[in-house]
Amino acid sequence: MKFNSCSIAVIILFVVQYFSVLCLSQDFDFFYFVQQWPGSYCDSKKRCCYPKTGKPAADFGIHGLWPNYNDGGYPSNCDPDSRFDKSEISDLIRTMEKEWPTLSCPSNDGIKFWTHEWVKHGTCSESELDQRQYFEAAIALKRKANLLYALTNAGIKPNDEFYKLEDFRDAIRKQLGILRALSAMWIHPVTVSFIRFTCVLTLLDRISLSALCYQGLDVVQASSFPSFNVLVRPFQTL
């Protein structure tokens, strides 16, 4: 059978509904929790640079935790006075280097990437999460989801082979105990894939997986899962 296909699956996008125990007002409706596969990132950019700590593990890495609105819009850069403060997460740095690496060029220590995510997205969640809680929440979600295990346990491996998108869905649904089918999965032209799914699993005290967002449509039937064997110079510059 011939599939409409896309050569790369880059980003797995989770929809995360935030439930406030204290019922405080908040300036958004849900989070997108975004992870990216390093092999796909390097393929889509045509180049990449390992961080100064060396080549990341061949595993999904955190891209961000993004507050969003139910109508499809999102807030950004909400608090110009709330700057990224490395001292607030100094004991998390080593963990973030592993779970939230950057492959952008030139090689760097990740601070620029984390600063961008906090300033653009994290500051818009301050009604619920301070800076430390924001990064802790993303790390906890990544570990709980354990995407690579879910996929490889279902026989979907980063070997440059093509897999049906329904197989991606089934693997993640099985790992996370999702009761209903993923609400949507689509491929952005050429490079990016997203997955959204329903709410059944509480990950933290007040965070659970959800699908309270606008609908998307499948546009391909299969996508490859590229290996992460890219050779780059550790300190490549532009």
C-alpha cells in the first residue's frame, strides 16, 4: 500500500489542561507540552550543533511548556520584568542539560534556549507557576510520558523506517492509558508532526493530559522515525 508520507517526525505536542486546586484566576486555558526528536531537528534544519556538554542522548527532548487559549491563540512575553534567573534553578541545571537540551548553532550551554522559553511562554503562566515550578513541571511531564519507551516498546524505533501514524497513536495511548483515540495528528509540510490526545491521566497534583482545544486533521498516513547519528563539530559556529 502506498502512503502519503512525510520524511520527518519532529515534534510531539501534548495538550495539558491545568487544574488549579485553589481555583485561582489564570490567563490561559491549557498548556501545550512540546517535545522534539533530535534526529528530526537536525534533519529539518540541515545542520545542528551539540551542546557544550556533548551529544545528547538519542531521546525526545523538551522543547517547551506553552500556555494556550481554547480558541487557538496563545499569550506570549507576558511579564517584561520577570527575567530568567539561573540561580532559581541552579540545582536543576544538570537535569535540564539532559532532559531539555538544545541543538541550535553555535554550540551553547542551553541558557539562551531556556531563557527564551521562560520569557516567551513561562511568564504567561505566572498566575499558576513561578519560574522554578515551570521548569520542574516540564521535567516531570517528560519523565512521566516516557515517549521513547512507549514507541520502542511497540516496535517503533529510530531507524529511518516509515511507520503508520496510527501506530504512533496506539503506542502512546497504550503507554499513557488514554481511553479515547488521539484527537488529532498532523504533519506540518515536510518537517513537523504533532499529536494531541484526551485527558485521563493526572501527571502532577494539578496537571493532566487533555484535549480541550481546536481540532486538527490528518494530512499524511505515515512518517519516518529518523536515527540520531548526525555528525557535527561540537563547537560549530555560523
